[in-house]
Amino acid sequence: MTPIPTLIPATLPAPTRYVAPAGAAVPAATRTPSPDGVRRPSNPGDSGPALDLTGDAAAGETIFAANCAACHGAQGKGGVADPGSATGVVPALNPVEASLKNSDVKIFAYNLDLFIEHGSTPEGPSPVFKMPAWGSSNALTPQQIADVIAYLISLNP
């Protein structure tokens, strides 16, 4: 099996890149569902190239642990404080918000991809953390994003 490249601390962007300055006005993710009833990220954009790839959930678990668990918690269980956000915590991904989940795996993957690809800022007066734009910033490759999506879907059968 070919090893999956992952970001190591030396190659990660500075954490301050994902922290909003105190008092900064930032757009919020729409907690109000879109016309199709699904919450969308605050940052615009369509799905990325990861949706055309087959993800590997095992590889995605490793990538998630290295890049996502610091905010979303181990195995996506959540519980990480996000002062200033409407909910006060970073969203859990296990289980994922009900409006994002879909019995059609392609739709479920699309819903997740929008957040991973373009990032999002949570609703609230001054959230400390925002979801990085892992895809559009090229911080993760399309294959890595496909792997993370496969992992998240495996956590939400």
C-alpha cells in the first residue's frame, strides 16, 4: 500500500491563520437551512475534485487525526470549546449535523466536501475558530480530502 502523504507540524500553516482576530467581523455559516434544507458553509464555492475520487476511510482516519481532531475532537466526537460562536463549541462530526447527512452517499459526500474544500466561519458574535479551506488553499490534496470524507461517512452510517 502506498503511504498517504500527510501534513506534519513543520508544513502546517500557523494556527493564527484559523483564529479570527478579536472583534473582527466575519461571515457566519448559515445555521438556517438553504432551500434544500441543508446548512451550507459561509464561504462560497462548489465541490472540489475530491468527489471524483474514491476515498480510503483508513487513510482518512490518519489524516483526520493529524489535521482535524485538534478542533473536532478525537474521532470527530466534538467537545472542543469555541468561545464567541453561537453554540460555544466546534461542531462534532460523529455524529454529524443531521442536515448534512444523507442516505445517498454522493449527496452526503458533497455536503461534507463544501465545508472541507472552502472552509466556514461559525455563527456567533466572535468565534475564535473557523473551519480552514483545506482544498482551495491546497493544504490537503484532493485525494486526502476524499479520504477524510470516506472516514467521516464511515463514522456516520
